[in-house]
Amino acid sequence: MKVPVSRLPDIRKFVPGSVMPAVPARDPGHDVDWTARALRSLAGIFVLTWSFRLSGYLTFTPWLAIPVVLLGLTGLLVIVAAWLPSSVLDNRRQHQIGWVTLVAVLVALALWSYFQVFIAPDYPTDEIAFDQYAAQLALHGINPYLHSMAPAFPLFHVSPNGYTFQLNGQPVTSLSYPALSFEAYLPLLELAVTTQAAVWTNVAAWALGAAILYAVLPRNLAPLAVVVASADIYIGYAVGGVTDALFVPLLIGAAVSWDRFASARGPAAWRGPICMGLAMAVKQTPWFVVPFVVAGIVLETRRSSGAGQALRAGLRYAGIAAASFLLPNLPYLVSSPVAWLRGILAPLTDHAVPAGQGLVSLSLSLMVGGGSLRAYNVAAAVIFGALIACYVVTYPALKPGAFLLPSVALFFASRSFGSYLVMLIPATLAAAATTRHPQHGAPWRRWKWVAACSAVASGRGDLRDPLGGRRQQPGLLRGRFGRITVHSCCGR
């Protein structure tokens, strides 16, 4: 091949006896993984934070000074180790130090959870009280979907601030989740551990989810699991009566390399849909992830194997997930299908008061809008459909967010609690870091039309009133239910 003259060295500039120009020295930081070092440092900072957090309970017991001192020293050493050159600590050793860091954080979480329970032993929400009470009923052979959950209120000392109220002012007293939400507590109850059994199970599930996240993330991103495991919002939910932690390890298992389902063989081909089905059997939030995953599997398979094989792969994934969902629910489905179906659909049909940290917060706090609850729910449904449409027509551009896009739609619902918005993030991190990332995605020509049509549909839904065409006065909505919803920040 002919080399352009402009790229050849000018040999006329070099004469015998002259010194060749020195080659610029390579930047010593050129090959350094700054992301990994920064995340390891951040993990060390969170270990330090745990030391400070636990030091606030030294007045309860003096022996707590030992873990406080050890956590403080560990955090400092982790930060120092993060910046040592690879000749001193290679990537494998750094990963092992990361495991030590994670174990330190999980031990601190267990200690902190103990003091939370010690200070406030009452169950703070109705959902955790209902689930443990349902597990106790199931342990004695009683179908909890046929039984009122009202006795759980005095049994677990649930404050009215933790009730879920309907628009008629009455609290919800029926079981509102699939069966695995309470079956997860049966092992401890079988061992006669009834005191705070649900809380400790939730904390253990969150710790397990953090360990799985660390194991599946690439080594340069693995310290992110320590950061997530230490975040205030997550540990507060784990101890504070929000049972979403139960599905986190399952959903992370479903998220890992989900786009390789069609080509996977052996146990790997079953892991994803089984974990997805079991996560769906805990709470309703993972239900909204399934359409994105199934659509992604169909689109991935169509590229290599054609439309027919792609459709079969999508149906196979959906079938395995559905079977895994039904398995823990089967005894109650067979016993009373109507009661079971009414129970698992209750969050969608119970007409609970508006609450949450999403868009509805503007109406509750600032009296923005006309008070139409249907408008919020129609907007959420339309946006959910629009997100699926955008996801499909631009695939794989939105592929990294497949597990988090449902939270965007739930942000606009009349009940948009923080747990709906953040509990899908750990699985999203696992999915984004373990799936394939093509260099070139689909063009973004059609997403604007989808978004525009969705905005028009949402606007038309906003003109309708949930109570027969009359516009509600925002002050009335806030006056009757504002106080309740403010205190039910972790509700159902």
C-alpha cells in the first residue's frame, strides 16, 4: 500500500551525528482505572460513615466502641489501598479487599438494625405487619387471603400513621401482595422466632442482595455495591417496614446477562426467568419490568435467528417466569382463586388515598392541579405504554435502563412512593453492567412522535374526573387526606 508522503518522516532534518528527537514519555496515569479507584475510595468513606453512625449508640452499650474503632480504621485503610499502584496491590487483591469492605458494612448494618429494633420495636407499616401475620396464619393452615388482617394492627403495635387508608376513610385490612411476600418469613417462624422476624428477614434479604450485586458487577464497578448497601434510603426501608428488600436479590439474579437468554444453555438458561417469576411473587413492582425484558429478548433473538425463533424465545421466557410466579401462589390460588386474585390486585383496585414522593406530591403539598386521581393514573399508564414503545423502536438505545424505566412511569401515579422509584436501581446496575452494549443503536427518529402522542393522550386523560365528571377541589383532597399521606411515606 502506498504511504502518503505527508506521513513519512522528514529525513532531511536528520544529519549524521545528530540526536533523534526524544519520544514523549507515556503518561503514568494513562492506564489507571480512575473509576475503580474512585469507587473504592467512596466505599471506604461509607465504612467511615458506618463508624460515625454506630457511635451514636455508644450510650446504650460500651462494647459498641470496638466495632466503631474497627470500622473507622478499616475505612481509612480502604481509601489508602484504593490509590496504591497495581505493582503493590493488583486488581485481584483489590477485589478481595472489596469483599472485606462489604462484610464490614453488612456487619455494621446488622448492628445498626439491632439498635433500631431495640429503640422502636413496633412495626412501622401495615405491610410488614400484614405479611408476618399472614405467615403465622399460613403456618397454622389458614388461607390469609380469606382472613382479615385487622388483628395485625394491635398484635404488632402498628401506629395509625402506618395504615393505608382508602378514599372512604377506612383502612385497608386485606392481604395485598402475592404469597412469597409472607412465605419468606416462614423459615424463622418455623424455628419459633417470632419477635421482629419480618424485620430480620428483610435485613438479611438486603444484605444478600448487596453480596450478589458485588459478585456479579465487573471488578472495577464492584465497590458500587458497598455504596448502594450503605445508602440511607435502602437501609431505612429494610428496617423500617418496607418489604421490597425481599425481591431485590431475586431481581438482581434476573437482571444479570438477561439479553443472553436465547443463547444460554444449562442452568443459566433457567436462572433469569425463574428469578424474575419469584421476584414477581413477592410484590407487584417487578411485574412492570417483565414487558421490557421480554421485548428485549425478542428483539435480541430476531437479529440472529429470525422472527419465529425470537417469538418462541420470548414466549419461553414468559412461560418459565409465569410458572415460577404461580408455584408459591398455587395453594392459595387453588383454595380460593377469587380471593387470591382480589388480594394481589388490591394495590391497583383498592382506591387508596394519594401519597408518595412522585408528581402527586405537588397536588398534596402545593395544591397544584384539579385533584383528579384518575388523571395521575391515566398519565402513568400512558407514559408506561410510551416508554415501551420508545424502548422497542429505539432498541438497543434504552436497553441499559430496561429495569428502571417502569419507575419513570410509576413516578406519575397517584401513589408513587419512594420504594417504587429506587428499589429497581440495584437490578438496573446489574443489568447495565452485565449485558452486551452494541456500538450503534437504532436511530432516534420515531421517539418524538411516540412522545408527542403520549403527551396528547395524557392531556386528554387529565380532563376527566374520577368522580363522574366533577372537578375536585384540591383543598378538599388535601384537607381530608393530606395528613395521612404525609405520615404514610413508606406505604403500600
